[in-house]
Amino acid sequence: MEGGQPGPGASSPQSDSAEVVLHGVFALRDPAPKTSYALSLTRGRELRMQRVGSAPAGPGAALKLADCIGCSAFAGREPQPEPAAYFSVFCYPFRKGWWDASPSRQRLARTFRVCVAPEPEENLKLAETWAGKIRELAAPRVPRQEGVTWGLLPRPCHVLVLLNPQSGTGHALQLFRSLVQPMLAEADVAFTLFVTERPNHARELVRAGDLSQWDAVAVLAGDGLLYEVVNGLMERQDWQAAIKKPLCTLPGGSGNALAASINHYAGNTQAFKEELLTNCTYFLCKGLYAPMDLVSLSTASGKRLYSFLSFGWGFISDVDIASEKYRQLGKARFTVGTIQQLAGLKVYKGRLSYLPVEMSSSAPGSPSEQNSHHMPCSNGRPLHILPQPAPGVPRPPHEGSWPEDPLLVPFDQPVPKHWTVVPEEEFISIFAIYQSHLGADFTMAPTAKLHDGSMHLFYLKAGVSRLGLLKLFLAMEKGTHLDLNCPYLHYLPVRAFRLEPFTSTGLMTVDGEPLACEPVQGQVHDQLCRIISGS
Ligand code: ADP
Ligand code: MG
């Protein structure tokens, strides 16, 4: 027998999590034979299932709606006189098989058969009531944090998915079809898929396209494509509004640092490949977004770039660039690249200055407040390589409307007095990262957050042995490199920095993408964009 009615607890004064919002008895559609369950939907966001006629159910018989990405109702397709309707619940709880090192999100779908009335419309109405209530209770709770505005994607919602078919091992499109698309369908998230054909294709699209038709822009690729998107949005006339469009990273590349970081911020254990993609698609289906800091970078030749992940020069950047050709290896490309670069370890000469976070409340210095250590012309080195902005360098049409960098002063002026100038001028690597992870198993700044107002600046001085460097890299998998107390490694959270290389050979990297070597300075812009994230 099947039956369903609003729960007796619906109007009860109970307000705790056990309060029953809906109660009914329905058959489970699969597997046959159709067993009946008494279902109780509780205020505590659980769908409790008790088999009719059996002993009270244990804790395993409840679906936690925090894991639920969608619920839909539909009319039965069987021939009359079966007027049944159905509702399906789609959950992705963490589960651990005996073969798994740690739990991962696994799909769990349940479809219930509603057949309490002779009229199919009545049954469909009841199925829709259940589906609607389950969706309502499954919606994530928006965190309340002073000075931080989180948000939820509207429902129904429409997402633009930008996909780089060449990223990573070249399987992004298959991953979209087999993993992402089914989850979006279950969550009732409509999408438009745009497959890029060349570098900068996505950048051009978001720079000129009408974004109003989409509630979010998702990127199924590596960090490189998201970097294009961020910069494309910032190049729009209406960048102030455009950069607030919630973005989403779906890891499909060889470098998926932001995805790994967001997975870490949500409290999940390290995840790779499909597991990480499932976690990130789950976040998109839930629709919660958080503000994210961006770093504005300016080069001496007049380029202005926006970065969400990192700026680097030296060893780490060289690993990234040199390993590009091994992209087909996936994340293993970085291991191969590290070994290669260790063999030909180089020293990079330049001047590094920074504004520590704790000093950033001081007013930016005027040119007269020159740092006492900083004598830009004394050794004649940095200034002679300062490229002057060439008269022909194209400027964005709206220049002047971009966010100002109040912490920075022009390159021809010394950094303000309250900045620190690093006394050493020989480095193995300089790296500013603003997220926790530089790769799925590369925890460079474990304490970093999406909106902590900081760049986590690391610099490794020349003199470190190859073995010492290797030890640091191995420790970065777990984020314990600072515990090694390596005297060559320095770490500081900063608000701004300037790097003046003494030679212009080689490349720097911004979010893993190459940048010609020249003086660069940057500062954090708090909460400039938004990103889909877990709680
Ligand atoms: P990966 O993590 O494997 O490096 P990314 O998504 O970061 O993958 O992309 C790497 C580079 O590929 C970026 O510089 C991006 O601009 C470029 N790119 C984007 N679309 C295409 C395409 N269709 N063909 C070739 N390169 C592309
Ligand atoms: Mg990349």
C-alpha cells in the first residue's frame, strides 16, 4: 500500500532539527520488488527512510540533504490505470570503499513512487511538493561573516561552460559529457557549452559577449583558461559589474590549483582527477559562491594583468614553463619538470621589495619617503633594464576606470619607506601565491583563503643545495615545508610587492602562464571577484 500526506509535525511547535516537515509512505522504484518506505523529511535536512514493517531504521537509512544536489518530480510513463508520479533525489555523500585511501563523493540516487490518489495530477502534485521541499532544504546555508558577502546562484540558473579541449591530458570534453553534464542535469542547472579553438578564444568571448544571459561562468580546463576569463572580464567597459559574475573552476587541466584550493577550503581531503572534478561540480550544483581576492600586476612596459593564483620567477616558474610540453602526462608533468630543473639549477638576480600585511595600514609613502635601503640608481643595475612604456603600447580604451593601485608607486620611484627591501639579491625562486595549493598535491600556503587580503610570498635565496631544495619540494605535498626551518626559505604574507630583475632573460609566470621577464609590481584587491566554492 502507498500513501502520503503532509506530516503531523508540519505545524507542531517543535523547532529542533528533528521536526518533521513532510511525512509519507512511498515505494522505492528500484530495485524491484518495490519495497515501501515511510519517509520523513526533517527540518534538520534529513530524509529518513524506514522500511514499512521492519525494525526502526539505523542512522544509515537517512539521506543527508547537505549532500543532495537536486530533486525532481515527474509523471509516470506506465500505461493507465497506473496514475503514479515519481520524485528522484540525487545525493553525492562521501563514501569509502575498502580499496579507497580516503572517502570520496559517490552518487546515490533514489526514486520514490507516489500513488495515493486516483488522479495522476494529484499524485504529480504531491511528488512536486516533496521535490520542492527537498530542494529547499538541500540549498546550502549561506555563511555569515562580517565584511564578506557570500551568495547563492538563482534557481533556475543558466551557466556558461568554457572548455579547453587541449587542456591536461586532452579529455576535458569526455569528462564534461560523462561526469559534469549528468550532475548538472540532476541539479537542474542549464548550461551553454563553448569549446575553445585556440588560446585567447575564451578571453575574446567574455570580453565582448553578452553575459547577462548566464548566472555564472564555469571553466572546464586548467588554471590557464580561468586566467583568460578573469582578464577578459577586466578588459570590458563594464568590468565593475562583469567581474562580479560568479566564476567556477572545474578541473580538467594539468594545473588545477584553484580547484585543489577550493577543495581544501571546503575541508575535503586531497582529491585528484575525476574525484576533484566531482567535488567541484558538486559545488557548482549547490550554487554557493564566495568573494575572491585578485592581484593586480603592472609591468614596467605598461601591461596590466589580473591574477587569482600566483606570480612567480625562478625555479618554480621554470618548472611550470619547461613542463608545458609534458602536458599529456597530467600533473606528473610537474614532477618531470622539477627533476629537469634541479639538474640545471640557476640563480636569478634582482631586487625584491614588499609591503608586509601588518604594515599595510600605514599610508603609502610619497616619493620623498624613500626607503633608506633603497637606492635605485646606486648600483646602476635595475633602472637600466626598466623598459619605458613604448609610445605604441596599446592601452585599454577605458584605462583610468580600472581599479587604482593605491599601495603602488610608479616604477621610476623607489618603493615607499614602510616597505621592506630584501637585502639579498640572488634567488633560486620568488613566488607569491594567493591560494593554498599550487597543484592537487602541492600545498604551498596551507593557511591561505579565498579572501584573506594577502599574497603569500615565498623566496628562496641562492645557496640552498639541490638536496635541500628537493626536500622542500617533497614537503610541499603536505604543506610542511616551513616546518623544515630551511634558512634559505623565507615566507611572509604581504599586500604588495615589487620585483626588479637585473636581467631581462627568461620568463616569469602569472597563474601558470608565461610573462616576459621585466620589473613587475602588484597589490591585492580584496574580494574583487566571486567564485563558486564550498562552505
Ligand atoms: P593546462 O592546465 O593543461 O595547462 P589550461 O586550461 O591551463 O590547461 O590551458 C593551457 C593553455 O591553453 C592556456 O594558455 C590557454 O589559453 C590555451 N588554450 C585555450 N584553448 C585552447 C585550444 N582550443 N587550443 C590550444 N590551446 C588553448
Ligand atoms: Mg595551465
